[in-house]
Amino acid sequence: MSQVHVIGAGLAGLAAALSLTAGGRSVTVHEAGPAAGGRCRSYLDKELGLRIDNGNHLLLSGNRAARAYIAEIGAQASFQIPNRAVFPFMDLKTGERWVVRLNRGRIPWWVFNPRLRVPETRLSDYLGMARIARIRNDTPVADSMRRGRLYWRLLEPIAVAALNTSSREGLARLLGAVMRETLLRGGKACLPMLPRQGLSEALIDPAVATLRARGAEVRFNSRIGDMTVEGGKVAVLRGPEGPIPLGPNDAVVLAVPPWVATDLLPGLVAPEAFEAILNIHFLQEADPSGPIGQAGFIGLTSGTAEWVFRKPGHVSVTISAANNMVDDSARALASLVWPNVVDALGLHARAKNTMPAYRVVKEKRATFAATAEQEARRPRARTDLATNLALAGDWTNTGLPATIEGAIRSGRSAADVVLSL
């Protein structure tokens, strides 16, 4: 039987391997690290004494590929999903709080009700926001609609989180692709899906178990350091134990970060500019009946922290598009963000003087910069550099920004290429 080597056990590689095994292929997954998941995983932090996620990701019910992936690995019960799309926000400068509440149907009745939408916004503002979904050129988010209260209090926070790029440079058409599949399909497509435990327990460990149950081999600490292309095909992989010759019908899915892919595959054009994400985890319980409420998170404006998530035994803060902060010390970052957390959680002001234990996780190259220049460098799954090779990763040309949904779709696309050989 022909063999498919999947290089990389992040979400893209796992999704590709799942599709390939479902298609009857024999699969070996090579992961350079000691665990699967890439930027989407959990680990035990000894300083905090609990498991934390290396990053925060907000899945929505409209993420169809992600939901199909979750169903395939039998992990539906690992997520908590509310009955209604509710998004709490706070302006850290003014102290004002508001909650955006979307109705479930496709017709956005919520925008007609001032109590359900962003305060002091008009119906015409939402019509302007909806037009972003029709943008197909290189217009940046900052120029995509009038920069009034709706822009600053809803669109801009969502855009920076989705694109991990400043609104001055981030492509509106990538944001529009996200909006078409979530916000513009109504509240039923915008229900937040939060892991009950961690990202590994919800998205990664069940996938590895499913692959092994199907007979796939998942190798950890198995870095592929070289890939030989001969006659237009990948002929040899070099792993920790030496060369791995490929048979005439064998194939490869390359599901690694773009800088690794270009090292392994000379001549590949891929994104080369990246944006950082900072995640700061504080050993602080969040009252479920407090300001975060049942949503499990809150969006912040006019401060440093952007999103605060309630997690088991701690709260986790995300700062996107953080290239200008990523080299700051962990202590400086935590001290800067902790007062924002106190305000967001509605704690007494005295709590600002007693910062709890924390962990700062820096992802210096978390995603490609969602700019026009980098978008033009995103390759398709099928490449002319080797006929038995397919590319996967949220940095490939998925039509979406670098998200969980994009990563999973890229893996499925790569598997389709291999299955068609």
C-alpha cells in the first residue's frame, strides 16, 4: 500500500491525516516536537500549578470545517456552547460596559433594537459594516467603513483578533470572508465554542487517538530535516534516524510553518512577514456570575488587554498584533495588563496592587501578516515543485486569515490533492 507522510502535527497536519485515513491511505505523521497541536495546545505550567493553553482561540459555530473535525474525532462534549450569541465588552477608558446580543436567525433583528447592539450606534452603521463582506480588493480594514462608535467598539476589536494585524494594514476582504460565514449568517453561526478543559483535550488529543485507532503512526520528536526532490517528486525524507525513501506511489503533506516549508522546499514562495500574539495567564478565578458572565470572555477597548477569557483556575488575556510589545519583559507585560484584568472582572481597585502569579506566553511568529503583500505570497495546496507533495497550513491560500478554521480547511485541501493522485 502507498504511504503518505504528513510532516507536522498541528491542526493542519492532523486534519490532513484524518482525511487521508478516512480515504483508506496508510499515514505516518512526523512531529518535530514532543507533542501535537503546534500553536493550539495545552501544557502543565509548573509555576501556576495548572494546565494552560499556549494561546487563546475563539471558535464560532459557523466554523463548519472545525465543527466537522470535532465531530469526526468525537469531541463535541469537550465544548460548551451557549444557546445565544452574546458578546460582552468594556471600554477601559470610560468604564462603560455593553453586551451585543445577536438573534439566532439570518435576518439581523438585533440591529433594530438599541438594547441589543453597540450603544449609540445607528442602523446605517451596520449597513456600512455589512458591505465589508463584498470587498474583494486590497482595502485595509481601517478604510472599509466609517470610523465611528461601531467601528471602534465592535469591528476593530474583531478585526484585530481575526487577522492578527493592525486595522491600518489588515485586509478587509479577509475579514469579510470571516463575516460571511459567521456574523452575516446570524446568531446561530456566532455561538462561541469554548473548550471545557483545554485546547489539547478538545482538539488535539482526540485527533491523535482517532488516527492511531485507524492504524496511523504518529511519531513525536521526529523532525524531518531535509527533503530530496528528484524528477519532480519527493524521493527521500531525512528524519532523526536517517533517510526515509519514498516509493513510486508515496506522497507527502507538508504541514509546517512557512519558514520551515521554504527551508525544506527551495523555490517555494510563502509569507515572510509575521505578527506576534501575547497571552498572559493569571492565577485568578473569575466569578461566573460576574461581568464575564456566561459568555466566558469579554472584549476590551481603550486599553492594552484586548480579550479576557475565563479558564479553569485562571484567567487568560490575549493581545494580538503585538510586534511592538513582544520583546518587553514578562514582568513588564503582566504589570501593564493586570489593571485591565481587575477592571474587566469588576474586582476592587485594591486588587491592582496585588498581582497574582502569572505566565506570559509569547508567539513571535504567531501568524502571517494579513496584508496585501503577504496575501499575494500564500501558495495553494498543490504545488508545481513536486507532483507528490501537497501543502497545508493556515498560511496557505485558504481564503481566510490564519485561524483554526483556515488551518483545518488547508489540511482537508492537501488531503484532497493527495487522494486525487
